[in-house]
Amino acid sequence: QVQLVESGGGLVQAGGSLRLSCAASVSFFSINAMGWYRQAPGKQRELVASYASGGILHYADSVKGRFTISRDNSKNTVFLQMNSLQPEDTAVYYCNAVLRGSPRDYWGQGTQVTVSA
């Protein structure tokens, strides 16, 4: 019912920056919250940052001060600005959306972020 298209991943050196984008196929009027998760090899998928419709923000402790989540309502797109990237940030990053009145989450296809030392 909703398609999430991610972009912006890639290979960067430690200390570099990337900006991830996630465009939703439905209006933000239909979405309660969007967020970014990541999963590194051998680790569980973890919430990185989220942005709820009421302005509620959440950041994982490991990324506070380095990552920023934002959104463009007119384009139905959420962004993740990642600065001061470190090798431990290497993971597949997934966009997530929770729709109003829906009991399920929707996920993007994932985009690889690799940070070299």
C-alpha cells in the first residue's frame, strides 16, 4: 500500500558525510511516523532515528550529535544526514513508515553504507 524508495548510500572514508533519502509513495497525511534503521553484519537491526507526525524525535545514543533526521512534507521524503561517519556506522540502512490506522510497518529495500578506516 506504500512504497519507500531509498537513495544516497555509498562508500565514504571515516570522517565523511552522506545524506540518505526515502521517498514515500503516499502523502505524509497518511503516515504517522517515519524512521531509519540499520543492520550491521552479525548485529540486530536497530533504530537509528525517527520522526513522528507530532514532532517527536528519537536518536540512538550512538549517533546523537552526528546524525540528523528531517523531512520535506511537500515531497513526502524523509532524510538522514550523516556526518562524522565512522567504520562502526557501516550497515544496511532501511527506511520505515507507520501508516495511520495500519497495524503493520512498511520497509524500503535498504541501502548500503560503507565507511572505510
